[in-house]
Amino acid sequence: MKIDMLKTTFGAFAAMALFALPVAFPATALAQTDEGDVDTSGDAEAMAEEVDRRSFPPINYDETEDLDDIWVLDLSTGERVMIRLMDEWAPDHVARIKTLTREGFYDGVIFHRVIDGFMAQGGDPTGTGQGGSQLPDLEEEFNPMPHVRGTVSMARATEEDSANSQFFIVFYPRFSLDKRYTNFGRVIENMAAVDEINRGEPPQEPTRILQASLASDNRPPPPPPAPEPVQEDITADLLNAPLEQQ
């Protein structure tokens, strides 16, 4: 009896240990076919997608290298955010960002749609979410790179080939966006400043991009905006004050 109990206990611990081990394959359900064989097509597709992701180069987080591929956003909060543009993921979208940046298109543009726990969207000079640049819309460049925290992706309308100038930065992972929006970069410096972008649709006091540039342009941060002048309330005493002698 003791031996049977030991076998039962050992079996339970062995099962627990087995499920505690990390698995090297996707944790998709295995479907049973009519013939009784296990259908592993879901695993095969997931593994193929993982291989596809690995075919792309890794993100370079060194802000001193490849400066022409670092997008610099100077915000109205006084903070500077650096984003690595991944030409290998979406060459046409990266080219569009660089073109508009060097034209000064993003300077002064607000983050007009900022949803807590989701993302901050900007890139519309009208501040309404309905605007864009005068350049033609882009064809989609969907890729398998995941929408994790710090991902920079292109916003679009209902049509897949409607991205133009608007973009969004992801606060938390949103894998439901994968292969539906063009992922073209990642925040590599000062994600904390992105977290502080004012929320709202639109925010009452929106955070603004004072200056967008490429690191290779070596542009210094712009001076902070001048504070709003404080107007003194006009009271009856001021209205009744005697006129100064000339």
C-alpha cells in the first residue's frame, strides 16, 4: 500500500514538473482528425511564422549607430523620444516618415487620440484624425513583427492601403494588430515620456510634437514654449483708481 501511494505521489509530481517546463513550440491546441491522427497544422503555421520573424534583423537599440534610421520626437513636455525606424520591415513607410520629417510636416502636430492602456496616435496636421499629407496613400507592408510595448505602427482607414502620415505608439502589447497594421519601428529611448502623453480623444491639453527630426540631422531640442501670460482680473477698485498725473 505504501508503495502504491508513493507511485501515485511521484506520478503527480512528475506531471506537475512536466507542465512547469517551458515549451519550445507554440502552445496551440492539437486537434484530432477523423482518422484519429493528431492535426498539427496550427503548430506548423505558428512555427513558420516564428521562423518568418527571425528572418528580419533585430532592432538596434544603440542610439549612437545608424543615425539616419533614428526618428527623434521633441515633445511639448520637454522630453525627447527616439524611435528606431526599421527599413527592413516596411521600406516604403519608413521612407514616407523620413520624407515628411525633413519637410517639417510633423512639427507642431498634436497627439490627437490617446487611449490609456492602448496607444497614442498622432501625425494629423488638422488634429481631428481625418487629415494627412498631400502625398498619395501607401500600400500596406504588413509583416510578422509583433505589436509589443513601444511599437510604432502606421494608422490607416478601413482600407488596407490607406496609410498616409498618421502613426501610433503602443503602450502595451496588442497582438490583435499584427499583420493588420504596418509595424515600422520601436521606441529605443525614453518610453517613459511616451507614457506621459496626455490622454483623450482628443485630449483637453494635447501633447504636441514641437520638432521631428532624424538623428543624423543633429538638430538640438527646440526651446520650450513660452508660458501663457497671466491676465489680472479687472475689479471695481481698478476701475475707480485715479488717473496718474502727467
